[in-house]
Amino acid sequence: MMHFDRESIEQLDKRYRVNLVNSSAGVKSANLIGTVSKAGEENAAIFSSVSHLGSSPALIGLILRPTIELERHTWQNIESTGVYTINQVSKDFVENAHYTSAKFARSQSEFVECDLASEYIEDFSAPFVRISRIKLGMQFLETIPISHNNTSLVIGQIEHLLVEDELVTNEGLIDLALAGSVGVSGLNNYFSLDNEVTLPYARPEELPKFSFKG
Amino acid sequence: MMHFDRESIEQLDKRYRVNLVNSSAGVKSANLIGTVSKAGEENAAIFSSVSHLGSSPALIGLILRPTIELERHTWQNIESTGVYTINQVSKDFVENAHYTSAKFARSQSEFVECDLASEYIEDFSAPFVRISRIKLGMQFLETIPISHNNTSLVIGQIEHLLVEDELVTNEGLIDLALAGSVGVSGLNNYFSLDNEVTLPYARPEELPKFSFKG
């Protein structure tokens, strides 16, 4: 086992530390956040910090670093329009999605630069990523500052959930493996997903005989 | 495309809604949170809401539902001792890890009931999951209430990062596929991870010719 304590983590080379810490908490989701400015300039940005907060109400969280210019563009659009989209990234357009993280000028649209078509639905002003198979239209609710590292938790409610028919099981589950959804670790390592196992609701009186014994 | 708006999401059958919303934001990490009470009772609980908040300082977030009895046990231990562990779940013990979500009595230890051995390191009082290949010893910093659904964001700093030597690349990245780490969607669907692609740092002047064109 390698063992890094707090002090030795702080003393690591920056790139090594970012990779190590970033991958230590496990796989992350990969989503494109779609926004538009009041002036109509579209923006798309890949985020690995999108996470489910609850299903009733249907809330999604997003960690934003407002001090990073790229993320600030997304934040400014969310703040001024109150809406954004979350578009799940699949294998077939992972390269396009990844390159939205390049520092384009404010006037450039990542949709254009990265060959990703946008699309709109009625009565909702933020752009979706057309090719994405699982997309959310979000209403911004609140931003909560995280003082320890100057980031923010952006909380939104799902207004629209769009998903390709064949991906949804009779029980409502979206099959992420069938969708070709990817996961991320570190800044640029993408994983494909395979269905490993579906386990029953756990009850103390119905414990299985575990094949692994610790 | 299936299209659910906010109202139709609220009217879905509960189980269907939980599955649908929970899987709509993409794959989640699977980690066991290890804690111990002041009286020495060990607790282990699987969480899919662990997420990276930043690498300098090295911060990890965790969404907790204090109204759920199982999660309250974890929270009470974190609050009273100030420390906890985050242990990444791999394929070989995913079943053991999953069953920690059963409603055991407060006096029962999930380590014992689910055949997971605990282990300790010097000068750190929370129990680690011995079999886990990637483990974090955490110092609790702050809890931030999320009023919209009565959950909390629990923020902690990494005090100890333990990882098997062969999983770490020269650049500091932990190979989650090699570790056999799993992802989750919904409440009980586990994925294995395969390395799909590693992409370079993105620069606007170095865009590739994209194989997908939207």
C-alpha cells in the first residue's frame, strides 16, 4: 500500500496531486452543461461534478469553480437566465465533449467548435446537445458557497427529462451501459460501463451467503 | 424520445421515479463509509453520493439524508468523533458492500453481518474496510444543509490516502478499471469499468478532426 498523509499530499507535484485526489473518490459522471447568454450566445461545457441530490423533488447538484474562467461562463449564463441543460456523454461523442474544456473565447460556441449540434424544446430557453441520449432541462434554485475552496454547489430542479425510449426499463431505470454512457476519473480518463450485477433491496433477514469473506 | 416534465415526474409511481431520476444524472461512485461510535461500535454503510470537491486542499463531499435512520447512524458517528473513512467498492466484494444498506439494529456491526473485516491505522480512530484497494481517512470539516430536500452536504478533508501500489500510474492517476472499482445507478445497479480513452489536455489551437459530427 502507498500511504499519503495530509502533509505529503500537499507537497506532491501539482499534476500528480490533482490526478491522485481526483481519482481517489471513485468514478464520476460525464455531462455537458448547455447554457445560453441573454444575448443568445450558446455555451457547452463538460463537467464531472454533476450528482443526484434527491428524486422528490427531483434535484441535481453541480460543483462549480467560479474562479475558473470556463466555468464562470457557464455560471454567468445560469445566473442570468435561470435555466441550463445536463446532457449525458456517450462513447460516440466523448472526444467532442472533452474538447469543450478548451479555453475558447467568450464569443466562440463550443457547440460549433466541437461539432455538437444544439437543439431546443418548446418553452425552455437553454440549449440541449442533440446527440445526447439522456438530457435534463434544469431550473436553477440556489447556489451554496463552499468556503473551504471557493467552489459552489449549484442546485437545480429537473423541469424536463428526455431519454431515448429503448433505454428505460419497466421499472424506470435508465440502462447507462446500453446508452454507452461514460464515466470519468481524473481530468481526462474516460471509462465505458458494463452491467455487472443488479442486487435486491437489502433486508437483514435475507442476507445471502457471501462469496467473499473478509 | 420519452419526455417527462416536472409535473409528470411528480406523478410517477415512487419506485419508477426514484429509478428514473437517480439514473438520469449518470454513473455514481460506490463507497463504504466506515465510522465508529464513542462507545466503540463500528458502522459501515454504502453511499453513492461521494464526490470530489477539490484537490488543494483535498476535499471530498458526501450527501447525507439525516432523516433516514441508516444514514443517521453514520452521521451521529461522524459528528461525535470527527472522523470517518471512505473505502472504494470493487467487484469482488460488491455484494457484501450492497448489503450494508439493510436495516440492521444499532448494536449490529455491518462489518460483522456482511463479512467485511475492519482495520485501523495508527493515530486515526475510524475503521477502514480491509479488502478495499483505495481508502481515505477523512477529517470532518463542515455540514451544509440543503433545505430543498432536507439533505446535507458533509465536507471532509483527506488526512490519509491509502492505495495499492500497482494501481497508481507515474502521473498519480489511480487506475479504477484495474482496481475493479464499480459504479452505480439507481439504488442497486452496479457497473464494472473499462478504460475507454485517455484524451490530452484540451487546447483550442489543437482541436482534432472529430470522428463524430453533430
